[in-house]
Amino acid sequence: MPVALVTIALVVAQASSGHYGLAMVRAVPIGGAYRTASVTEVPSVAIPIPPIPQKVGVGIREVEHLGPQISAASAAVIDVASGAVLFGKQPYVVRPLASITKLVTALTIIGDHPDWNARIAIIPSDIPPEGHTILRPGDLVMTRNLFTAMLVRSDNGAARALGRGHEAVEGWFRGAAAQTARALGLFALRVVEPTGLAPENRGTAVDVARLLVAAMEHHEIADRLEMAQANIPVERQQQPTVLPIQSTNLLLHGPSRT
């Protein structure tokens, strides 16, 4: 029997913006263990499972309330093989993507067939006012290392540099990202910039789940999403420097990791 693969996408609505948490769970048939890769911007939330009613003849209305109680505003569980939605809580409501945008950025960069060894010079506009970057203007960083920083640390400066550094023409990224979404059949997905800081970057829980499935098919992405930490070599002020980073995915840290 083939190994089952289910993708769960949770959308957590905050006061001013929506944030997505993703988890891909691969069932391992030996020993009952599970291997989990996740991309998250929020702490993990325990999902209690209510007891199954004991009475016989439960009506349709009661059955609709069975299953996990999810505090997220939207959620979707999809079958990877068919793409069918197995469970949904407002799964087609459009919400801000936040840093899950970086998966679109990653797929768009891969689709551009980059030179992974090419060095990109960081410029002031790569550093967003919101921060969350290890980079400084003047740094020289290989494309592959920017890609790692973007996916492991969710580094905003790395995402901006990647989006800008591969522009064949002005505005290339926005059009290329739209083409990426169309190619995946994610017609509600809208991405206007590579970091996720813009609230105009929007999509549904189903879009996000299918986006994760597509992203995990690329080892360049999948390998990095499973890294708990990494070292990023840069040339800073003409001196080689190594910048250590930690994953923003809480599932990759601590003794609870399986």
C-alpha cells in the first residue's frame, strides 16, 4: 500500500492581518512514526478532538460538528493525490498570505532557472522598514544562500533581493508570480511582492495547501523547509562572514520533533 500523504493548511486570523500555518504530515508505515515538515509564522496550537457521540442514529446536523475543533479562521485538509478537499473550514475565503508568500517566491525563482552560484549585491531597498533580515546594504550573497535564508529564517531582505536580482525587466517578479499561480491552478492567489509584507498578497486555505504540495516537489525547497538551522556565507565589507540562522518553524525545534 502506498504511503499516505495529507496536507493540512491552517489560516490564523489576527487582529490586523491573517497569518498562515502549514503542516505536511507523511505517514510512515513502520513503527507508527510520523515525519513532519512545516512552514509556520505562528506557534503551534493544540487541536482537541471531541468524543464521538455514543447514541445510535446521529443525524446529519450532528455529524457536521464531528471532527477537530479549530480556532483558525479558515482551514483545509486535501488529498495530495487527487487534490480533493477532505475537510474545510471557510476554505475558500481569501485572506492575507503573510510569509507563505515566500513559497510563491521560491517557486517563481526556480522557474526562472537561476544561476545558484551567482552573487547578488544587497542594496538599501532590499532592507524593508519592517526588518526581519540578517542582511545589510553592500553584502554580497550567493543566490543559493539567499534562497536558504528566505526559506529557513523567512528573511525579508533575502526575498526582496531574490525578487529584484532576477528581474529581466522592471516589474518582472509580479508578472512571473502571477504566472506561477496560474500554472498551479491557484486562480484566487494574488502576489504583488516577494516577502508577504503587503496585505495585497492574498489567497485561500485551499490555495495555500495546494501551493505547499507543489513546493515540496522541489528538493531545493523541501530540503530547506526541514532545516532547523543553517549558516549563511556572505561577503561583508570585503570580508568573508558566516551568519548563523534559525528556522522560524517551531516544529523543527525541541524534543517534540519526530
